[in-house]
Amino acid sequence: MLINPHKQVMQPHNPHQLENSYNKTISVIESCKTENQLEGASRMVENFKELYGKVGYPKVLSYSLDRAIKNKKL
């Protein structure tokens, strides 16, 4: 198995990056008008959790994003 030593996980360098990503994800969820768009937003939420889960982030953001998706489905 070959390992590329130059391959790194992208980590936020700016404390505002987390806030900007969260706000962008929320605005995408709120803009959804179809079920297909909402599925794309759900994938965006999962990507957000995966990326920021590696560097640590407040779990309340995860809860908030899940709740926004759930409320939009209703």
C-alpha cells in the first residue's frame, strides 16, 4: 500500500471558516424547493459533519443542521 505523504486533510485555518460554512449550509437548506434539492442539502450536511468532525466543532451545529433538514421536510 502506497501512502502519499503530501496528501493532507483540509482543515480550517480561519476561525470564521466554520461559521461561514455553517451559514452557507443553512442558506442552502432554506432555499430548497424540491425533494431532490433537499437530498443534495442532506449530503452537504453530511459533508460538513465529516470535514469539521475531524477538527472538532460544537455538536450543537450538527443538531441545528439536522433539525433544519427535518423541519424543511415537513
